[in-house]
Amino acid sequence: MSLSSSSATLPEPARASPNEHETTDHARQLGRGERFRFGENWRRFLDVLDDDRIREAERSLRELLAVNDLSGRSFLDVGCGSGLFSLAARRLGARVRSFDFDPASVACTAELRRRYATDDDEWTVEEGSVLDASYVDSLGTHDVVYAAWGVLHHTGATWRALEHVARLVAPGGSLAIAIYNDQGSWSHRWRFIKRVYCSNAAGRRVVCATCIPAFVVRGLVSDVIGRRNPFARYTEYRRNRGMLVLHDWIDWLGGYPFEVAKPETIFDHFRARGFELARLTTVGGTVGCNEFVFARIGTASPARGQGADAPIS
């Protein structure tokens, strides 16, 4: 499917987004320094988004789900962020429903829909929370539920979010998630750094001034030792799901709330709820996301009431 860029006015989303400065749960969390402004980072990303990055997102989605296209399937983008993977799924033929808790992220996804799929009634964009049980129940079930890369582990209640997304997958459907790897004490250190970043402007400056040069130096040393072109990690970074390195760095440094889990914990959780593992990509014990694709089997409803004591920290 080819969707061309357009400048026409975007229809109202199914669920209107409130002004970010109103007294919403999201705004209160921002005011208390308890949440990163994900949508603002995505807004800057849209300024550099081009057709090459969109094609790379399509390629990575096909590879992740092991499909050639998504024609005839419903695709639920949980925590849609920039909207890039909603757009990729729509271009691959899926009927897409996108939602996010962050009003600025909802606006970013709506902007992509305005640019590339105006008046497309098979792609809806709305505001909602994966932690809101009544809202989740209103979504029905879908062939593909996509909650990968910076979603569930930033909710502040990862286990409840995992329970909710399981209910959204139709029998025979796929669930794609990514959860930060549990590194023990290192994860606690990163949580502290992210909390400092989100605390105020001074915290952001300190964290960026300290960590970004460290990232650059670490990459340079690694490339020199490995006899690789040190510029290639930046010029070819778009091959990483169509992303941009600076935006990913900022997303990592500020990504708070921040929760982690061991891969076997996630595997056991979904196996007990009628899923089988279709794909697993781990970060090998280091920092980053372990990526899972589960397939829903059978027709039984996901088990409930078993997640309260699970070791997600």
C-alpha cells in the first residue's frame, strides 16, 4: 500500500486530546518531575523524518512480525509515540488504531496521519492509557498488538500494563513488546539518572553534559578497537528502525518512569496466559530492551490476578 503525503486538514481523532497544560494526570506527573516529556522529543524527531526512515520502519516491522504485509489485519499501536510504526503498519495494509497517554505524542501521530493518510478512515488516533481498564476493555481485540520500544516500562505500573495488553490480542494474534533488561544495581543507577533528568532544567543539563560525551567516547573507542568507521554508527543509525541517534539518546536519558524485568519473567508471564513465544531478541545482559513477539493460542481469556508479586522493578 502506498500512502502519499498530504497537507489537508486532519479530521478530529476518535477521542479528543486535552490541552497538555490542563490539570490532567499527565500534566501533574510532568509538574512533579515524575515523567519524561516523550512527546516533545518525538515532535523534534518529526522534523527530520523522511521517506527513507519510513521505509526502514516498514522493513523492521515486517522483520519483527515475520510477514510480507499486514493486509486484512487490525493493528493496535499501544503508546504510539511519534506515530512512525502506526504509519508503517498502515502502509503495509493494516487497519490501524493508535493511542497514547501523552497528549504531545498523540499530536505527533495525528500530524503523521495528516501528512500521509488524510481522510483515511482505517487509521484512527486518540488519547488513552493502557493502565485504564475500562478504556482497554473498550478497544476490543486485534490481530497485532504493538507495544514495543519505550512503552510499557515507562507506565509506572509495568505489570498491570502487561496484564492489560494480553487482553487485547485476538486468538491467533501477535503481541510485540519490548521491556528494559534487568541489570540489577546498574538498573538502579540508571533509574536515579533518569529521575535527575526529569527533575528540572538543571538536572537535564547535568545529565546531558555528562552522559552524551560519554556515549560518544565509548562509541569511538569501540570503533577504533574494532577497526570500524567511527562515523558509520551515526550516518547509518537510521537502519535501527528508522530512528535518529540523538533522539534515542535523549529518550534513554530521560525515559522515566523506568522499570525493568528479566526475559524469563516475561516469558513465564505470557506462557501462563495462553501465549507462545514466536521471537526473542535479547541485549545479552547489557543495557537496553529485550524484544518479544508472542502468539496468542487457544480461546481462553488471559489469566488474571497473578501479576501483583511478579519481579518487575
